[in-house]
Amino acid sequence: MVRFLIQPPCLRRWFSDMDGTLVGANGQTPGRDAISLAAIGVSKCFGELQALDDVSMQVDAGSFHCLLGENGAGKSTLVKCLVGYYRPDQGNFLIDGREYEVRNPRDAQHLGIGMVYQHFTLAPGLTVAENLLLARGDLPFVLDWKREKTGLSEFMAQMPFRLELGAQVADLAAGEKQKLEILKQLYLRRRLLILDEPTSVLTPAEADEVLGMLHGMTRAGQLTVLMITHKFREVTAYGDVVTVLRRGRPAGTGRVNSTSVEQMAEMMVGTHIHVAVERSQGRAPDAEPGPVRLQIEALQAENDRGTPAIRQFALQVRAGEMVGVAGVSGNGQKELIEVLLGQRAAISGNILVDGEPYQATRVQMRQHGVYSLPEEPLKNACVPGMSVAENMALRNFDLPPVSLGWETGWHVRPAQLNRRARELVEMFGVRPADPSLPIASLSGGNVQRAVLARELAQPVRLLIVANPVFGLDFAATETIHRRLAEARNGGAAILLVSEDLDELLELSDRILVMSEGVIVYEVTADSAERAVIGRYMAGHETHDKELVC
Amino acid sequence: MSDASGGIAVGSLLLALLGGAMRVSTPFLFVSLGECITEKSGRINLGLEGTLVFGAMSGYGVAYLTGSPWLGILAAGGSGLLLGVMHGLLCSLPRVNDIAVGIAMMLFGTGLAFFLGKPLIQPVAPTLPSLVLGGWSSNTQIQEALRINVLLPIGIVLAFALRWAFVHTRWGLALRLVGDNAAAARALGYPVIPVRIAATAVGGFLAGIGGAFLSLYYPGSWNEGLSSGQGLMAVALVIFARWDPVRCALAALLFGAAGALGPALQSQGMTSGYYLFNAAPYVLTLILMSMSWSSGRSLAGAPGELSLVNR
């Protein structure tokens, strides 16, 4: 393979900058210069694990290419090799048909390749304008804010969505942060944009807006998009070509309009599975809703910055019922869950469980059987440094049979503790199946399974769940959804707060939409319509920071 | 006026407080500005108390040997810079906690200053000049109160300059980025560790100058009881000032006034209990800290990488 010493696209870009205006300072489209990308025989090992095994793929210039695969299939590893975070053990990348050595992310940036990560790479304490300027990286020593603001405003004016330049990033909702990440890449005039599950924090309407805009840019030949996703809907709506990875190997590739969702899913998991979003796991039609288990009345709470997050919030959950709370993240869901779990003090209002006031003390949790699967369970429901077995005993380590002694027992019996942990690990398929490992060493899906196992092993009467399958693969999602449905069918009341509308539509009996800290819409699952829910999720008040054009 | 005598007493007490604020606040000001820069980069340097004492000693020594207080200031700053670099390098080692290193550096700085400063207790070094702003008044008390040291206006100008620089210069933005989200800074190619070391070094430089003020102006001599925790209180002050240099300056003046309360009351003829008022700055520290830390909320304006911030 011939290695070229000079990098022609770079030069071309440089020249186009010369006759244009300042580099990146305004969003003038740099002409038709979407770039193509090819991976040839890329392999990468991490110790024993073969993360990528001889992967080749072709991304045409100006195409919208989707990369599908389960967690751990190697999607992230592949794109990280491409943008220079990892060096592949073997293989290489061709950009516009020429081979380049990408040694670090800077090299990738010089080639015009940008990446939007799953986690945000913004500085929350700085403003939108400051974050954009810092990304540009060619700042003069003393900034001319007047001129920069003008340039940024001109850039914003050309974008399909806008953010207030002076707003502090910490005050933006998750969806707005995601938009800022994408704006940042467009501001830098990327010609190939890699997106790692970009819509996980967006409403369906926002996702359509963002992806539609990127799709438009690919059509205009300005941009090539390579998107990692789990959502078939996005692949079919926006993708041109889809490549599926399975266990580090390409499992198939094809044009989206000639590949069915079933085929994609089959390539992903290797067997035929049922993927249609339907209420397969709804309540048995003959079941009667039981008595009210959880009742919230006029609840008010503040967020970390001391501004109201939940206002006059009220809901009821009955035994044998799963109530889904939909909403764009940052509309008070996090605070609601924290209040219910006792992590945050409410300003006013009542929480009643079985008709009795509830303050989320350990005694009350046991008395009423209130258990939970909070989001980010490693942070909110685990002691990361302790073993899986110990974490699985957090609910009952001080009770017989795990411990013996007076009253509540103060002598923990490790043999009992380990025996129970092994049972749960087996039952819920936690991998690796060694309860003595620190729980922080498990993958996200397995932490989720372990916590769910711990909670469901208790006599659950009310289960509070937040984003239970965030970032999980197909198989893990399936197990967790099944377990939740089983718990509900077993008579537990379940409050499910999720940003994933598909999940809510699939599981819930009743769906509430939360916006700006209040319930703005309620509908039974049978008569729920995605578009209507989406409109309420995006309620106009939610977007006061953003000028809709 | 019917209560003329009371009025005079209160008036002169306020004058004494003002004068005291001008006099006593300078070390608070310099240390807090230095700490502000360091904390903006995402690290806390609790060792500034040691830097302050070491700066006082080295500044006094050099001023005595060279006869120039300005060279003393420079030497104090330079030694502070070295201590800052030391803190910065130590904290850059993997799994080293900046607060623990800070406490070690505080003990190291004061200990070394006491050890090297033994021969400096007797000699008399030249002191810094002062600006007489009260010449228009025939009242000696007013003249005395408005006799300020040259470092105070320099520090106040510096505070405004820093506030400007944090927003309007490349370095300022990079510093805040590194302090706010190190991962993002790395992803954008900004050097996190060097920025932090530099910020700690500059912070040490300013704290050293604050120390030189103690030995070269007020009280104006070197002894082991020179500092009474100004370096530590300045850390609290930065938090109270919400990492804003200009608010640091105001808070420094407030702390200065509190520190002057005891002596001012004493000069008013109060003979008993003024020791209690000498504790005013410490009480103020406690009150301000408990006011600024409310439960369940994160601190607005805090650099996200700071180890006292949970985000």
C-alpha cells in the first residue's frame, strides 16, 4: 500500500479557506466536499478480547451510513480506531481513496473527521459561545468578542436549530446539549461526521429534526454521516446503507431500502427474533387494576441549582399496573425519582404508599415493599468497589438468613450471602458469573441485571424504575423488559420513567407525559399515539431557550 | 448633636476599621487571587498558607540582604512560584489527592520558613513604601486610615484584570475549560496537566507576594507568629466569592475589616474581651462557609473538576 506524504484534502480545505472567510468562523458551506471512507481489514485486540476481527466497510461520500450492532459488537471500537483514539493492530483506513495514518484525534480532525460522542464533551460551566470557540482551537490571545459573536450568530442563522449563545451549558437540557455537540462539529466544518447514538436523549421530534438536517446536508454533498444506532426506525427513515457488526465481525451490509428490519435484527443477533414494537407485554386483558399503591399529591422539588424542577406534581399507580412517565430528559424526571428514592428532599407535597405517608426510610421500604432500579445504577444503587455478592445483599444483609444475632442481626454470614448471590446471578444471567468480582468491573447491562435481581428478589409491591435499558443491547433489554412485565403481572405497582418512547409504549398500561415538572398529558396505552405524545413531550414551554425557525 | 461623644466613637471606630481593612486585607487579596486562578484550573492548593509564610521569610531575607523591598517582593513571588510548581507536579502523579498534598505543602512551607528564617528575626529589613491619600484632611486619624500600601491598588487592579482575562483571553478560556471538564479539554487538545501546573505556579507566585506584604509592610518584621491562618482563610474566601476575582477583592476587604475589629476596639479604649473580637475573621469564615454551603445544591459557578464539587 502506498503512503502519501501530503494530504490533499487538507490542502484543498486550506485553499478553500483562503478564498473564503475566517476558518470555521462562519458556517459557509465549504462546497461539495463530503469525503468517503473505507476500512480495510481492521483488527483490534484488547488483551484476550478480539474486539475487531478483519472488519472492512465502505462509506461513500455524501451517504448516510448506519452502523448497527449489539453492545460489545465492536462499533465503538471501530470508530475510535478511525478517529485515532485507538491504533488498530492491523488494517487501515482510506479517505477519499487514499490511505492515511491517523495517530491521534487531532489527525482525524485535520482530515475533517468529527465525532459526536455518547457522553457530552462540553464544559458545563462555560457558555455556548465559549464552548464553540474553544473547539475551534485557533483563538488569538485576546478575543474580540464582538466580532466572534457576530460570526457565531451568522453561523447559527444558517442552522436548522439554534441555541442562545450566552446560555450556560449547565442550564441546557440534555437534548440541547446534544444539539450543541452537533453544532460544534458543523461549526468546525466537518466533512465526515461520526455519531454515536446521537438521539438517545432526544424526543422523537427532536431526533427527526437533527437527523433530518444531517440527512439534508448529506444530500447536498456537504457531509458524510456514519451513525451508530440501536434504533431501526432511524435506520429506515434516514439511512442509505447499513452495516451490521456482530462480535467484532461484519455480519452484513446492504442498502436500507432493500433490507428489512427483520433482516437487520437477524444480522445483529444472529438468530431470528421478534422486533416489532407492540404491546406484547401488556397486562392480561382480564386483570382488574388493584388498589392505589403509590399516590403523589402536589409534590414540589428543586433541582441542584435551586430552581423549581417539579411543580404541583400528582399521579397514582395501582397494584398490577405499570405507569409510564414519558418526557425529554431534564423536565424533572431525575428529581422525581430522587425524591421517591429518598435522595432528594421535597419542598412540599405528599407521597403516600398504601395510603400512608412515605419518607423513603429503610423501614418504610421494607414495610411497603418499595424497591427501585434507578438510572445509572452503578452510581445510584451500588457501592462500586464492593463485590457483586455484597451489592446484591445491600437490601437484606442485616436480616436473617444473611445475618444472625439480636433483633436485626449484626453478624453477617458470608456463606449465606454468597449462596444467595450465586442463585441470583444464575437466575438473571449476570456475566461474568462470579459474584466475588467488584461490581464496577461489570458492563452496564450486567450491573443493571444485578441490581434488578437484587430488587426483584425482595417482596416487591411497588417498583420505581428509571431508564432501565439505557445503553443496553438487545438481549439485555429483552430480559429486563420481561422481568418488569412479570413483576407487574405478579401484582406489583410499577412506575416506569423513561426517555425511550418505544419502551413505554411496549410496556406501560398508562402513559403520562411530563414537561417542565408537571404532567401535561395522560393516555391509556391502547389509545396512545406516538405523534400526540411527542407533541406533548416537546411542549412549547420546554424550548424557551431555543428559537425555532 | 445630642450624642456627640458616641458619634465620634463610632466614627473613629469605623475609620479604624476602614484603615484596618486597607492594611490587613492585602495578604487575603493576593492569596485569594492566586487560589482563584489555581481553583479555576480544577485544583485546590491548601498549601498557600505555607507559601505565604515562606514568601514572608524569603521576601524579608532578600530585602534585608539587598536593601530593596521590591527585590524582596520578587523573591517572595519566586519562592511561591517554586512551591506552586512543586504542588502542581506532585498532584500530577497518578492517584495523588490535591488536598492531601496541600496540607503537606502547608507544613513543609511553614517548617522550612521557620528553619531558614531563624537568623532573620533580629535584623531589620527596609519596608515597602506607602501611598498617603489622606493629605487633604487635618485629622490624623483619617490620614492614618488612608495611608495605604502600594500592593493594595496593584492587587485590586489585578483582580479586575483577571476577571477580564478569564473571559477575554485564550489563556483564560483554556484555564476555565480545563477546570470545568478535563475530558473535554483533552478531547479538544488542550494540555490539562501543564495548564494546572502553570495555574498552581501562578497562584503560588501571588501567595508569596501576599506573604512578603506581611514581613515588609504590616506588621513589617519577620517572626514565626506572622501569619494567623490568612492563607487558609483565603481558600474559604474564594469559595465565598464564587471564583470571581473582583468578588475576591471585596471579600478580602471584608475579612480585613473583620481582622481589624479587635485592634480597633482596643484603640477605642476597650480593655477587656477584645481577644474575642480578634477571632472575628475566623467566626466570619465559619459563618460565610455555612451560608454558602446549603444542603442538596451544588455550588453555582464552581469549576466542575474541583474535588469539592460533586457533579
